[in-house]
Amino acid sequence: MPMTTNNPAGRHAGERSLSPEPASMQKYSDEVRERIAKKAYELYEQRGRQAERDVEDWLKAEELVRKEMNDRAATRKAKP
């Protein structure tokens, strides 16, 4: 799997990751990807900026954003 130096979690230039990009990232729109990146960065900061867990942060952020999206969709369907 190719390594990437892009900035999926909104990290600052000195904090770029060399971890493989999660394959699931490819299926999201730019807007959703940005929401996931922001959430992953929030998780990173909440852990005291510990390195080497960026993929874990990304996957947890995906889970949280998907849940938010599903909750919103369910709320819209429930409204008359």
C-alpha cells in the first residue's frame, strides 16, 4: 500500500503523517472527508497530540461522522 504525506486530519505541516490512507476515505465526498478530518484532528488533540495513532483517530472519526449523518437522516425522516 503506498504511503502518503497528505494531511488527512488537518495537521500542521510539521505533523504530517506517513501512514497509509484508509481505503474507506475514497468513498466520501470532499465535504464529508473534511468533516472526518476535522473530527480526527480533534481526537488527536484530545489525546494530547500523541503520535502514531492517526489511522485509529481517522477510523474513529469516520464512525462518529457516519453516526451524526445517520442521526440527521433519521430525524429528517421522522419529521412530518
